[in-house]
Amino acid sequence: LALALSRPRGEDNIISEEEAAQYDRQIRLWGLDAQKRLRGSRVLLVGLRGLGAEVAKNLILAGVKGLTLLDHEQVTEESRRAQFLIPVDADGQNQAQASLERAQLLNPMVEVKVDTDAVESKLDDFFFRFDAVCLTRCSKDLMVRVDQLCASRNIKVFCGDVYGYHGYMFSDLGQEHHYVEEKPKVVKGSNEANDGPEAKKRKVDPNETTMVKKTISFCSLKEALEVDWTNEKAKSSLKRTPADYFLLQVLLKFRTDKGRDPQPDSFAEDSQLLLQIRDDVLETMGLSSELLPNTFVSYCFSEMAPVCAVVGGVLGQEIVKALSQRDAPHRNFFFFDGLKGSGVVDYFGSK
Amino acid sequence: MRCYLDESYTIFSTIYANLIGLRKELADSLSSCRVLVVGAGGIGCELLKNLVLTGFKNIEVIDLDTIDVSNLNRQFLFQKKHVGKSKAQVAKESVLRFCPSANITAYHDSIMNPDYNVEFFRNFQLVMNALDNRAARNHVNRMCLAADIPLIESGTAGYLGQVTVIKKGQTECYECQPKPTQKTFPGCTIRNTPSEPIHCIVWAKYLFNQLFGEEDADQEVSPDTADPEVAWNPADAAARATASNKDGDIKRVSTKEWARSTGYDPVKLFNKVQLFKDDIMYLLTMDKLWKKRKAPLPLDWTEIHQLESSQEEAFGTGLKDQQVLGVQGYAQLFHRSVETLRSQLIEKGEGAELVWDKDDPPAMDFVTAAANLRMNVFSMNMKSRFDVKSMAGNIIPAIATTNAVIAGLIVLEALKTLNSDFDQCRTIFLNKQPNPRKKLLVPCALDPPNPNCYVCASKPEVTVKLNVHKTIVQALQDKILKEKFGMVAPDVQIEDGKGTILISSEEGETEANNNKFLSDFGIRNGSRLQADDFLQDYTLLVNLIHSEELEKDVEFEVVGDAPDKAPAPSVPEEGKNIANGNKDSAQPSTSSKAAAEDDDVLIVDSDEEPSSSTMEASPESSNRKRKHHDADTDATASKRKRLDQQPADDDEDIIALD
């Protein structure tokens, strides 16, 4: 069992027997190249509550090179019951530290590290050592700052949160994200005399595929959150715009104003504030309060475990896609409504 | 939308803080209700985690399988040190570590064991499937109907997944819509005119069984002289057909006997069948076959080794298994694997049989080598061991994230179900890419029950077309009632006014009937049979239509069934075919997927060929007679226990109604 963490850094192209056996079922899905790229990637994950734990699990199982768990908060009974990595006797410890052991056991081949600092206190170059950064439970300002400084260095940026039955993820893969897609190979039809209309159709060989290279661009989080709704084009697209986008704006404002998310303990007070913020935010955007009916208040407290699982699954897979540069990324938001069971991908920002 | 927070709302601040979205009564019912999770694999692990974190307290989980290293990329409750142990048991232990107050019971067993009768199911308020094969799904479907317990059904394959809710009398049951059956290939394609690698792989698996395993009349490997294409006129074909039946394959001895007689000499095998020389030369004499097809080129052992060897360089950066060797390489691999398998056979003693297992290296080597040599004979590009293993072993690619999403959706549906909010329940599809309406997760309304469903209708009835003079009772039991209609232990009586018992589920009682033809019992066109499965509390009336005009290789047809579908992909989500279904079949389960044009996604049975650590029963296929296994005879507790396993099926097209 000599391998694992003593592998040389940089481009090592050989997949060990152990990796081949363990990753077999995913190599058969996304290919060996993608697995190798994953295996060379370092990811920063901020926030180890329900959503963070799900993302951590998904990335560790996928086989990234390293995952840094960053969280400055302490374990409380509530936070411990929200996720499955923290042991039962860990109340009072740092959340990331408490999650470390179980996280590492998910896959010994990944270097799992812990950082107990507050993310706000980190200097710019801290982020540069990663290939992808995933922010959960962060303030809007922090997310905008990190996004700005990372995207220009081709560091992939992801944000995500779960509020009750609702959840979202956002991604900024930079101005030029390159990836490949596997498409069926088009083969020329045979020269049979009586092909008829078939002859005109290009035959697709179901067994052969080819890799097609593509490039796509993403806008910044700042642009995505500061869409101008007053122009005619934006207004006409309102009908097809998920209300979740506005819910996100409200919740981010709440987080900025109160320094925390809505709490069950202060349900009455918080729900009042949420309604007020809803009115303010929509008014500032020049939009009607009706876009986000009052009922939203009932469904956005705390983190529902199954919603964390869904959002964490989609978010985890987007990070895998971006790092492996394989398959079209979702662009640029994913919103999940756990009451309806609907999950939509939508683009906000400059086209 | 009902508001979950009304005047009676009580805020949970201590224990169930993350249940804030739930009405008190619902939150209370979570801690008292009992749920059953069937399967502790990819979906099962994620589901157990979600259930306890959401507040479910009383959970029973059942799985017959043991842990394999290839599970570890997604079945996160297991670690390397657990390989070989019971999935249900280890899953329980892992969950208890982060939620010690959960009350979990684990069963290392098959859900089809008659111990789990209707009374057992009635203990639960909800059943959730986390299965990977159709047979078990059919069975649980019936048990839940019989017990009138809601069932949440789900499936994943690769990036795709699906969840749905089944409630007797309110929604479709799992069997309301006929599902496309496993794709199988006609005998003459396998034996005479293969045109795709998969045909060669199936042939190689048949060959394995003929040489080392349980011989099966439906798994012939030698040239088929009764191939309708061979003869010019029907009379000729009929004459050949009779000839081959009478002489047992035209004066050839059985493949196994012949092989034994040569001491399994690899060179002789190579040159014969088998393979690659004599039988091919025989095929060449059937010149009609090659008028429009490229003729096969026989291989000779000595000649191959005289050719300049085109040795591969060091395999570079790919997986070792992903190399494609040359003809010499596969000839050598054939040689080595035959010798190893021969020793295995000798070690096991007189009358021994080997069971093919994709994780047994010489067995996999043998199929890789034999299939590739045949591909070469028939001018196809050869395939790596990696690819052959996928096809031969029916491996479904799988990742953690798809299962995580689906398991999350299952719990959300579970919450609605416990609240009896069935009108809120949905079928939800997970796509790989958003549809034109931007949906990645597509919820669809549930359909009401099919009034003509042959399972959940009040008096289920079907019509089956077969030849009463050629169908034996055993085939009726195994291929029709068990495989096709999902019964586990059928009892059959003829509606002839006398209630003649044709089949009894009691071992041995009607054994004497097994090889008799249906017509021997006076069964003819228009006869009706009553088939019961008492465990499933299921009675099916079978109307028989006698026909002498069934297609070759087709033993029966269900009248009114949707035709077998192999939907053509218009915009395939992935370039590859997803292999799915059919746990133990020598036949593959390749399928092409319907495009996600709008909201179509396919629920998939992901049936792998089990590894040697789990496999007990012999391989089965939809095309051949099935071996009946009695679970009680499974001595080794650590191995996989199973009753009759039925081959799982293909993708099903589901149209979203949203």
C-alpha cells in the first residue's frame, strides 16, 4: 500500500491499480482523462454545515488531489445534527476540524486539510493556491470579492446555499472555459443502391464517439446579482424568471444585515424582517413585491437535509465537470425548489 | 400550496432545528413512523443518511449483497476495510456513528425471501426502493400493493435518475406500463453472422459456459445450419432444422465432451471452434450468408504465431486494461486463460462447473480473448478488456452525485407521502442537461392506475400466444410466469372445470409435469390458466392462444404488449450506450436511449454481473431456461443470497406531463 500521498506532484500520468479499481465505475462514465485532471486539482471549500458536508463528500469520493475545509465556526448541537461528518462528542470544537477525520476516511487517496480561520480574514494569495473555490454561508460582499480575484486567474468559483426547502448554486468559470463533449461519431452511409431516403441521412454509429472541443464564457457574480430590471428586455423576461433569484437576493441581504441566516429561534422577528427586506430589495430593483409572495417566509428557515443533498449533488458535479473540463457546465445559476421538486438552470448577467 | 406554518406551529429550537419547515404533527410522525429501505448500495447509502438527518428514527434496511471495492467511489458508508462484508450491516453501523439514537435494523437477505410476507410489509408506513434490478422491483411493487403501503421507487444510471411514488388505487403501480424487455440477439446472429462486437462477446460467454460451465441448449456456439438465411427455400431449411435437432447438432458431440476429449488443448480448441478455424470454414460453406456480407476469415494457430508480432509498446498513460492487443496477444491470452480455467475445473473435481464472473480474472480473460479473436475473424475492430468487461458484465457507470440528488428527492417525496399529500407527490426526472424550458429536475404529475394493468387491476388478466405442443410446463413456469410476469413461486391450475393443478409452488409436488407439453394436459387454443403467487397475494388469469407461427427463437408473445422498443437517439445525452439490466445474463443489455427531447428521461435498472464474492446462482438469461434456486440451500452466510433472479430490463421511456 505504498502509494497515495507520496505521489510526486505535478503531472503524473499513471493511474495506480488501486485508483483504477476504486474509480472504475466513474472512469467508465467520464473517462480516464477527466479522472486524471480531477486527480491533479486542489479545491477550497468554505463552510461545513449541511451543504458543505455534502459537497465535501462528493468531491472527496470523486478523487480530487486535495480538499481544504475552511470554517471558523464552532460545532453546536444544531450544526452537528445538520451533517454527517461531525462526531457526536464534538460540540465546541471547530466545525472543519471536527469534520476532518470522517472526511478523510471517505477516500484516503485525497489530501484533506483543515483551516479554522474566518474566510474574511484571508489575504488574496491564499485563494491562488487552489484550482477551484466553493463558498457556502458567505456574505455577498465576500463572495463578490473572491469571485473577482479568482476568475481572472482561471480559478473556478462556485457559490451555494440552502435555506429551508430552497437552495441555489452559482458558478463563474471565467471568460474562457474550455471543455470537451463526447458526441456520437457521424459515419458516411453505405453505398447500397436502393437506400432511398435513408441515403440522404447521415448515419450515426452508436458505438463510436468523438470528443468535440468547446469554449464558453461566464460573467462575474457581481454582474449576475446586479441585473438591471428597468430596461424593456429584462422586464419582458420576467415571466420566465424563477422567483428563486429574487429570494436569493433577499436572503443575501438578510445575511448581510443580520450577520446570520434566519433562525427558528427568532422566527417571528426574522420573518417580519424578511418581508421587509423583500419589499426593499424588489423596490430598489424597480419590481413588484408580488414576484415573491409572502409564503416564502415559511420555507426558508434552516437547512433541510434532503435539500442539501440535492443542491450538494448538483454543485459537487459542477465542480467535477469544471475541474475535469468535460461536459457542458450549467450556466450560471441552478435553483432548487424542494416543495415543487423543480430544479432550473438559468443565466443572469451580461450575455 | 398549503402553508406548513399555521397557527398551531411550534418552533423547534433544540432537537429538530433543521425540521423547521415541518408542521409539528409531521415532525412527530417522523420520529414514530417505521420505514423500510430496500437496498443499501448507491442510492441506499445516500438515502439512509438523508433519512436520519431529516429525523426519521425507525429504519429497517435490507440488502443481499456484500461490499466490493468498485462500490467505494459512491457508497460512502463503506470503507476499504469493509470489502466483503454485508452492505446492510455495515451501512447500519456507519449511520449509527453519526446518529446513535437512530433505531436501525439491518437484514443481510433477499427481499424476495418468503419470510418478508405481507404482514412484514404492513409493519411499515412507507417503503423506499433503492434497487438495481427489475425482478426485485416487481416483487416489492406487489408486496406494497398487497399490504397497501406507499412505495417510493427510484433509479439511477450515470448522470440520469428518476423518482416516483406508488400508492395503491391512486397512482400507477410499477407494472402498470409495460416496460421494454431486455434486448436479445437471435441465435443465428450469435452463431453465424455477428456484425457487432457485442455479438462476439455474447458468443464468448456462451462458449465459456459450453466449455466450463453449465451447458445450455439456448447457448449454442457452433454454426447454425437451421439459419433461415442459409437455405434457398423453406423446405430445405426445415430439413436442415430437423436434421440438427435429431442428431444433436449434426453428428457433433457436445462442445464440452469434445473439449474434454482433447484435454482442453487450447490449440485444438482454437483451431476448432471454436473457434476460429474449423467452424469458420464450415460457416464459409454456407455461401448464401456471405452474398451481401463480408465473409469471415479463419485463423490458424500456427499461422498466427508465424506472423511478425506487432507487439504493443509500453501502454503509455492509459489504464492497462484499456490497451487493445493484436491477434497474437489475444491468441496467447486465450491459451493462458484456457489453461487456468482447465486447472480450476480439475481442482473442483468430477462433474464440476464453473460460473462466469466478470471479476474472476481468467474468466474475464477468456471472454476478452475469445470475443476479440472472433471479432478479428469477422473483420471488426477489436476491443480492450476494459470495454469488453463493460459489455460482458453489464456494468453501469455510476457516481456519487447522481445518487445523492435522487436520494434527496426520495426523502422530499417521503415527507409528502407521510402527510398523505399524494396530490403533491411527483415523478421527478434528473437530466444531464437542462431541457428547453431550463429544467434540470423535471417534476411530473403522477398517473392514475391503469385499469388494465395485469398486476394492480382488480382482476388481472393477460393473453399469451404460444405453441401448446411445443411449450413445456417448466417453460411456462420459468420464462412466462416468473421472468415475464414477475412471480416468485407460482401455483397454476387449469380452468378446465376440474381445477387440474399444473404447477405447485411446493418443491417436488408437480415435478413430474415439468417436461410435459401443455397440450398433454388438454390445454389448447382458448384455454385459461389461473396463476397465483401467494407471497405476493397476486392472482393472474392467463388466456392462451395457440399459434404455430411464432418467429424463430420466440417462445411466446404477450398479446397487447407494447412492442420491444429500442428508441433511436435523436440528441443522445451521452455518446455511449448505457448498458443496463440483466444481472446474470450471457446476453448483454445494451440499449440506446431516447433523447431528452423535452422531458423524456429513462429510469434504469443497473444490473451488474455480480462479483465472485457475491455470486452464488448460475448465470441466467432471458433466453434460456432458468435455474431454480432455493435460498435455504445457500450455506455460506457471507455470500450473496438470492432466490430466482430475473433478468432486469431496459430503459423505459417516460413522458413528462408538466
